[in-house]
Amino acid sequence: MGYKVAVVGATGNVGRELLNTLWERQFPADEVIALASSRSAGTKVSFGEDQELKVQNLASFDFKGIDIVLSSPGAKVSAEHSPRAAKAGAVVIDNTSHFRMDPDVPLVVPEVNRDAIAAYTRRNIIANPNCSTIQMVVALKPLHDLAGITRAVVATYQSTSGSGRDAMDELFNQTKAIYVNDSIVKEQFTKQIAFNVIPHCDVFMEDGATKEEWKMMVETKKILDPAIRLTATCVRVPVFIGHGEAINLEFEASITVEEARAALREAPGVTVIDHRADEGYVTPVEAAGEDAVFVSRLREDPTVENGLSLWVVSDNLRKGAALNTVQIAEALIEDYLEPGQHAAAE
């Protein structure tokens, strides 16, 4: 007997990747249901090599009998429908920002804090972190265990897919317009994205940080260690898929590059490609379509005591969203949930 799984937001970038990931990893589902808004209801989405799922209307869908919901429809929609699904007895793994900092909702990266999944019974909801946070904490976990990270400074290089399909289209259309000398149309971004970088992801907050930068700080504290001090500058770059991060770390104890490299090579979910030569590092182009978090450019920082710098790259639609969500579901069924085990939250 397998699980009944519903994918909310099935027509979006992450929703399609969720369906693809479920199929690729042979998730033990007897039934997979695709849900989206009323305007997408009736359309079809691909599932597997030769299957299509007819999209059903999220607003009118009855979640009774569903075991697991993988949800990525946007924060406002999730705020309404994830609690509704949880109340019906499903365990919701929510990929939006709405529930991440709720103290009763575990925020999980399985390679980092798998044990936190146990708290899902409080609300029947588990939160998936921000894409930039996920790849960073996967790389930071083995280093923190080794020497204790006290401070992190990160600059992100985030692809347009992080803002959705329309943002990817805007990069393509602006690039084409430049080559044929047409006017540049800006709808998804505040500045031209083609052949440019924009130091602005999400909305600005009162202290001058953007919400994306704030997310990285507070989510890292919740997932990894509340004592870590972190500051981020998040930048949108003209790349379709894959986020890069330049990370500078300070540690409580001494740590060498060799020790760091060895710890990272043993860490789950991490691939180290770090050759001090041309092409001896990973870029978003190579990371696209891959599951791993890639670490390159490991080096000591001589300007601080116990300092290291590194470069981290990952596919933001896979490990940064869909794959992490499905990995949470896999851990959930392995450790806690039997098929048909429907129950209200505590």
C-alpha cells in the first residue's frame, strides 16, 4: 500500500519539478494529484515518462484521505489552504515562506536537522526553507560540527527562476531585445536584468535589508544554530537556473582547508570540486539539473582568526525547492508516517 500525495501549485516551476522529482525518486505513491488555481484547472501536467495528470481546482478540492501534500503555490494561497489540508489529516510540506518562522512548524533540511521533523504533529505542517538558505546550510553543517561557526558573511548570485517562470521569460525577452535593438520592457524586476545584476531580492525592510537577506539570517539560526551571526547581500543575476553563493566564515576553533575539504567530502548532499586551476570549480550551468550542493574555491581567510572562504552552487529548483521537499517526505514516511495514517494535529 502506497501513499496518496497531492501537489499544490503543480503548474508552476517548482510544482512541475516536484512532480518530476517524485517520479525520478520512485516515491511510494499509489496516487498523485495535481492541484492549482481555477484558471489552471482542467489543464494537464506531465508526470513520469508517458503520464499526464489533469489539474484539479485547489479551492474546491477535498483533502480528506490525502496522506501528504507538497505545497508550492505562493505564500498567500498556502496560508489559506495548507491549514485546511492539515486539518483534514494530511501532513503538509510547505515550500512557501508563510510558515517558516512559526515556532510550532519545523523548518527542515534533512541533511542538517532531520530530527526536527518529529515536531510535525503540532500542526501537521513542515516548512521547506528558502532556496538560498538550503544550499548554504547543507555546506555549513559539516563545518559547524567540526569547528563551530560564529559568523557568516554571504553574497548570493541568484538566478531568475527564483522569481518564477515570468522572470525567466523577462531575462530571455530582454536579451533578445538588446540584440535586435528593441526597447527593454521591465515587469518582473525593478531594473534591467539582461547583462546586469540587481542587488534586490524580495521587498526592502526598515533596516535596509531585503526580506531575502533577512530570511537567510533567521532561517539559518532556526535550522543550524541560533548563535550564528549572519549577514547577507542577495543579488539577482542574468542566469536561468542555479544559485551561487560566496561565503566567508569565522570559526570558534582553528580549522584548515584540508580539514574542511575532508569534512565536506564526507557530508551527505555535498560534492566538492575544488581544483586550483582553470575550470576547477562549479558554476550554475554545471549545477542545473543536479541534486548536489557543490562546494568550490575553499581557501583560508588571513584577515581574521579561524577564517575560511568558499563558493557554493546548487540548482535552486531542485535542492533549493523540489528535491528538499521530497526528501522531507521520504524522511517523514521512513521515520513516522504509515499510509492511511490520518490524524488531526495536536
